[in-house]
Amino acid sequence: MKKLEVFGVTKLKGQIIISGSKNASLPILAATLLSNKKISLTNLPRVKDIETMLLLLKSLGSIIKDNKKVITIKNNKQANFFASYGLVKTMRAGILVLGPLLAKFGKAKVSLPGGCAIGTRPVDIHLKALSKLGVKYKIIQGYVYASAPQGLIGANIRFSKISVGATENLIIAASLAKGKTILSNCAIEPEIKDLVIFLNKMGCNVKWIKKRTVKIEGVTKINELNYEVMPDRIEAGTYLIAAALTEGNLRIKGIDSKIIKTEINVLKKIGAKIVQRKNEIIIQGSKKIKNINIRTAPYPGFPTDLQAQMMVLLCKASKKSYIREEIFENRFMHVAELNRMGAKISINGNKATIEGNIKFEAAELMATDLRASVSLILAALVSKGKSVINRIYHLDRGYENIEKKMKKIGAKIKRVN
């Protein structure tokens, strides 16, 4: 099994070009199932989750051509309605094919999803909302058997809880439903806004009518489309935190700073110097890191996907800090590994107390999920000696060319078997 060796102590300097967004690409790829026309996508990140989604689409009948820069997708009129556990088990986004399959064909059999073991991420929010569009479903032996005998019919739906995946699934499904659908209490992450732009350019009729309310008028005609996926704000945030942690100096290109405003404000509060320009951010890390208290929240709050990385940074703060995890109930699994490196972090329910002024020590480590794995790299960058990170397949699910990018900015990092 592959491992990463990381040698500290390192100050990161140079330029990073941000890849396309994994979290925007996955729902957009699922939404291509609505179409029989040719759809060309650029700026897809080459990460494992995208490979898995492309394999899933192929298994459903999509014809996919990949020339590395552009992926072209065309769907036959005949399709398979079965999304197997073998393909869905490694990523949560597999459930996103449920909505478009029901919208287009009126039936689907989709495995309950897998992915990182960071929390339950229940699909009941998706299923209850779809049932209001006329879907009947049963869960049998880990599979959702769903059908819409009369086709999908527009409805007024309020989500019981803000859910990124359910918002995406319902927007996609309602795009071909008969009549008008109003979705309220929606997630409003930039990746969802990107999905809406994609759908509208494809010929759908989706409009935001309030901050968390969207109106979808069902359509019958879908257009051919070329589309460029937005940049990855979580990757950008990870490198910003890496620069702040290592007293680095990075120019991060290809990202609109408006979509990571919360993260930038937090980094400024802890002492980083940040200059925002059009499609680039320049950050200079400070020798003294100030403590801060953070609560993860749905966008535009602080993202749960940057919680582990920020925790590493706060271990170097001058005083005690607190992080309250409000999104997933099991997202502190990196804490045990960080404590093995010398951190002093204690957990009480969904609250982490992080003692400051820590000197990390190199260690052999085990990645538990995607964002935890990158947090261990960050800690290793500021640890004296060689750290070894195991189970890096988690990392490959969401970070494109991370070793190459890290090496270019001065990290001593290599992949070994």
C-alpha cells in the first residue's frame, strides 16, 4: 500500500494554481444524465472521486471520451438504472445519480453511499424530498429502489435540515419535473450555485428567489453544452492554511477570493497578511499565530472541510483555541494522530479544545478520511524529521497532484510503496 514520506521543517514559498472543484464536478457529472445531447466539461480535477463518478456514468450507459483537457459525455436513449455498491461504496456523491435517473426514466436502483467515515450523512432528507415529487421508494439490502409511476411532479418542499447533497439532488430532479418546484432551506454553497449555472446553460429553468429558496420550472428540452467547472475553494483554503502554518509566502492563482471570504477573515485574525487580487490571493504567514474560536457551519460559515487543517494551525497559536464541529458528528478522528505528534487536543462531544505553543514531532501516521489526511501532511511540514502517512488513498480522492504541487513550493514529500 502506498504511503507518503514528509520531511520537516519547511517554509512554503512560490505559486500554486488551484484545480477544478471536486465538490462542484460531482453533481454536474450526475446532472449530465438528464441529457441525450453532447456535453463537454473542462477543468475537472483528476482525482479518484471523479474517476469513480465517470465509471458510474459509464455503467449507467453514458458514452465518455476523455482527451485529458476535455471530457465529453453523451447518453444513449437506453440506459441502465442500477448504480451498484461496487462503484458507490467509496464516495458519498454516488447518491446524486438518483435524482436525474428518476427525472429522466422514472425509476432507479441506487446503492446507499459510502465515502469517508466522518458521520452518517443520512439520505433520508433526499428520499423524503423526492417522495414529495411523486417518488415511491423502498430500501432493501442496502439499495434504494425508487420509482415515479406518474413521472416527477413539481411541489413545494422545505428541507428539514440544510443539506448540500439533498439540495443538489432535488434541483437536478426537479429540472425535468412537470410544473413548478419551490425548494426552501437550501444549502447555498458556491458549488451548488455552479451546478445551477450549468443546468441553466443546459436549458433548465432554475432561479434563486430568496437567499435559501430556489424555484425550478420543469423543462422538456436540453441543450448541447460546453462548460468549465469552478475552482476548488477547499484546495485553496488548504494551501492558505499551509502558508500561514509554515510562515510561508504563497501566491495562489485561479481562485475568486469572494467565495472563501470567511476563511480569509479567519486567517487575517490569526495574523496572516493577505492581499486579494482578481483571481489570485497572496499570503504571508506570521511568526506569531493568534488563538481563535471557530464553529463550522453551512456556507457562508466556516467549512467543515477545512476544520482539520485549521486545527493543525491552531496547535501553533499563542494561546488556547476552540473548534465546535456542527456539521458531522464524527469528524475529529485526526485528533488522535495529531496528539501522537505532540499536539494537546481534548474532545468533549462536538467541541475540541486545542492547547497552543505546540512543537510537533515526526511520527508514523494513519489517515482516516480525506481532509484528515491532508491535515497530517500539514502537521508533518512543521515537524522535525520524517513522518510517514499511511492509507493515502483518502488523499487521492480529493487533492489533485498534491505531491507535485507541494514539491514546487518547497515541501520535501514523496510517495513510496
